[in-house]
Amino acid sequence: MGEPGQRPESDALQTADALALALEEVGFDVGRAFPLLGAGSGREGVPVVELGQVSASVADSLAAVLHRAARKGLRVPGAAD
């Protein structure tokens, strides 16, 4: 893995892959639920992960997973309380 920020597309691709694996770990069929999941660089070369459009049922399932995680005390790393 290169130095962060040297290759935005590479950084974003690795992050998109990690996100896809995490979504699969909680039960999503990523190819079906997030068919447009991809990576690239946005404005000013900032790495971006694109989720694309998801159906309302996929969004509902994702919200349910996040609510369960929150009830177990899981939080976004580095987020202020």
C-alpha cells in the first residue's frame, strides 16, 4: 500500500473493497444491493467511494444494521460524542 494521498484512486479502491467486505460480513449481497459501489477521485483529487443508488429496502436493512450496532455501543472511530 502506498503512502496515503499519493494515489487517490488506489486509496479509494482499497477503501471501497474494505466497505464491500464489511457489507458482506453483515449479510449484504454487495453485487445486488450496491451494484454501483466503486472508487475514484473527486474534486481536487480527493479519494471518493461511490455507493450509487440503493433501493429503499436495502437502505432500510442498512439502517437496521447500524441501529443494532449503535445499541451495542459501536460508534464511528474518532467521532465526537
